[in-house]
Amino acid sequence: MGVQYIGMDQLPLNCSGRIININMDNLLKRKLTDMGMIKGTEFKVEGQAPLGDPIRINLRGYNLAIRKSDAKNILVERI
């Protein structure tokens, strides 16, 4: 059985993952890659807003809030 990839929005709190691919328009993809979200980057889901959106992840030593609608387009593997 191979590795299963999921959207970043599907990872539960306190779980870690690794970015596999970012599937979104070039402008937002560029902004995210400028903030360090590149293929192979490990991160941890640290929290979420009271209604579940946005989610807060920690990567490269800092926290980043990302909308669930954007997080679903970031393909990750759970680690």
C-alpha cells in the first residue's frame, strides 16, 4: 500500500505533515512559496479559529494562518 496524500485542511490538530504540492493560482502560490511553503517542507497543525477557519500551522520556526479553502489545495503527506 502506497503513501496516501491529503489536503492540508484534513490534518487534525497537533499532527505533522510534509508538503507534496501546491495546486492553486500563481499569485497565491508565489506568496506561499515566498513564506517558505515549498515541496518537502515539514509543518505541524497548531490550532484553528473557533469556527474552524483559518487553521494555524507552524513551519520553519514561525506560525502561519491559512484559510481552509486554500489549505485544501495544498497536497501533503502525514508524518
